[in-house]
Amino acid sequence: MFTGLVREVGRVLAADRGGEGIRLTVEAPATARNAAVGDSVALDGVCLTVVAVDGDSLAFDAVPETLARTNLGILEAGAAINIEPALRAGEPLGGHIVQGHVDGLAHVRTVEAEGEGVRAFFDAPRELLRYLVEKGSVAVQGVSLTVAAVDAAGFAVALVPHTLEVTTLGRLRAGDAVNVEVDVLAKYVEKLLAR
């Protein structure tokens, strides 16, 4: 489980494609310091298992299912990436409950300055939009955010300066594909009501 509070921005050292999957090697000094093989770490909101630790770098394998639902398949060496180690017992839950199970991709529609921050609007598939409500929670690239608005084709979030500074969201551009995880509570409510 994660909180959607990014602990560091790492850098992709290698994206080795073999067969149908990818081995990602990521420079993440703060995370690597306390990581072990088998640990769960979220990369841009995608929960992956550490398969190797080497100094300041960690390696992860992304399988076809992961690549089909996320943007990890387009990563190249040098790309910046949001990193959050799994929540440990006793740590504060400062964001919202994030599983690291990305529901799908959205695409940046617009990024506009708004006061000291930024308002980013994303076009999202209908199957994701049904779980999004104004003032509800959403994770974009692994970052816990509050939905500022919803329309027929997408949703907006307001990004404060701190978020822009300590995550990769300050680099968003129109057209970018982003990982989205909707609030798991909304999915459970829908299932219960369907009964």
C-alpha cells in the first residue's frame, strides 16, 4: 500500500526490453538505501517488486499486463520518475490509500498557470471517469491529488508549488500519457450497490 506522497524523483538508467517485458533500472539513492529484493516500490504510481539492488540503483521487471495498462513501456534512459516506497506500519497516511494498481492512462489536455500553482486537465476514458468526483481522490503518476473538476471527457487537478517542485508533474505537457489510479473505495461502493 502507498499514500501517493512521492519520496524522491529518480532517473531511469536503463529500460532493457526482452521478450514481452521490460527490466527497468532506476537510480533512486534515498529509496535504495533502505530497499531489499522483494520490496514493493511504486514507480510513477505502478507497484513493482525490487529484483536487484546495486548501490544507488534498483531494478524492476514489468510484465505485459503492467505494460498494457501503464506508460512504463515508453520510458527511456534518462527519464525522471516518481518513486514511493511502500507504506510501513506506523507511518502517517498523509495522502490517500493508493494501491499502485494503475487503472489506465489519461492524456494531458492542458496545463495552465493558476496563481502560484498550475491547473492540469486530463482527458480520460469513460471507464475511469465514472469513479471520479469533484473533491474526490485520484493518483496521477503516483501522486495523491484532489479532483478539482470533472467534465464529460476528463478531469482537472490543481497542483501546488510544492508538488510541482518535488514530483515530475511540474514537467507535464499537452499530450503526455499519465498513469491514473482511481480511488479504490469508489470501486467497492459501485460493486456493493450493483448487488
